[in-house]
Amino acid sequence: GENVEQHPSTLSVQEGDSAVIKCTYSDSASNYFPWYKQELGKRPQLIIDIRSNVGEKKDQRIAVTLNKTAKHFSLHITETQPEDSAVYFCAASVYNQGGKLIFGQGTELSVKP
Amino acid sequence: GAVVSQHPSWVICKSGTSVKIECRSLDFQATTMFWYRQFPKQSLMLMATSNEGSKATYEQGVEKDKFLINHASLTLSTLTVTSAHPEDSSFYICSARPTGGAGYTFGSGTRLTVV
């Protein structure tokens, strides 16, 4: 089955700097790659997603890149702000076949003012 | 947008008792729901896939006799933790995929504490 590896587990940046979180997946059939932000005790919130027919997607300060050949995808947050501090998870699924969403281990991002 | 309602949001139960958690899709039909468990400072681990009208598919290492899943209608899936023990204390959360390719919708989660 699918296995998603996420790095780093913790990331500390200064306000205004960029943050990059990387994930690799094992199942070449995976075609949907969402990123979630989760606050303590809350449900995951989708911040951006990408499908396998696209190499990059951007939404304001957030971007995701996908390399299907290497089976890795990354989250890029620019101009970080203290309110970006949270735990971020990547995930992967074969969306149109069963659709089990498998999560990475998570990254705790801390943005210092 | 698509909403999944999960209840209860938190529950405390005594060791040896059973607890039922419900997830309802409010504005769409969910033929499939996914159940996750999340321990503190860990990731969401998929426990099982719930299929309407058929048996659930459990992930390796998940005891199907302990975590009973029922998906009797297109809008309701339930997870029952039977004979709960303190090590079952965790955050349980369900998810579904609304039609139209709009990704996954999550319930608000249930914090289970077994004392």
C-alpha cells in the first residue's frame, strides 16, 4: 500500500522567511496530493492540493510542486507569519480508485516574530 | 460546501465499556467513509474504510472485532470502540469524499478518554 514520508518533523523559521516541507510517496498510482494544516484538537484544514496532471500550483503565499518521476512533492510557504505556526501534513491518494488518503508524519512549523 | 458532522466531540468512558461515534454527511451522499485515529503529536493513521451496505475494510494491525464499523445508509457511518481500554484513548476522526472531485471532507473529531 501507499507510504508517505514527510520531512522535516519540526521547522523553525523567522517571520518573513520561507518554509519548505517535503514529502515522498511510494505508490506510483497516487494522483491526488493535498496539504493540510491542523491545530491542536481540530480537524485538518486543506490549504492546497495538486493533482498528478499538474507540476505546480500556487495560492498567494503557498505553493506546491509535484515531481511524479521522483515521487515527491513539496509545500512552499513564503513570507511566513506567526499565524502560520501549526502542524502541517501532506497526504496522497489514488483519488478515483478507492480513495484511501494516507498521511505523512507531519511537520510542526514554528514562525518566530 | 460539503459537511460531515461527527458526534460526540468528546467522551469519557470507563474501561471495559463501549463507545459509539457517529459521522453523518449532511449535504451529500457518502458511499465511502474513512476512519482515522490520531495519538498526541502523531499523524492521522487510517484505521478502516467504511462502505455503505457492505463490510468495512480494515488496515493491517487494526482489530476489526474491537473497532466495529457500520455504514448502514448513504449518510451515516458509525465506529464503535468495544471493551475500551486506556490505550484506546485517542482522537478519532472520519472523512468522506463528496461527489464532484472536491477532495476530502473531515468530521470535527472525537476525543475519547478511557479511564
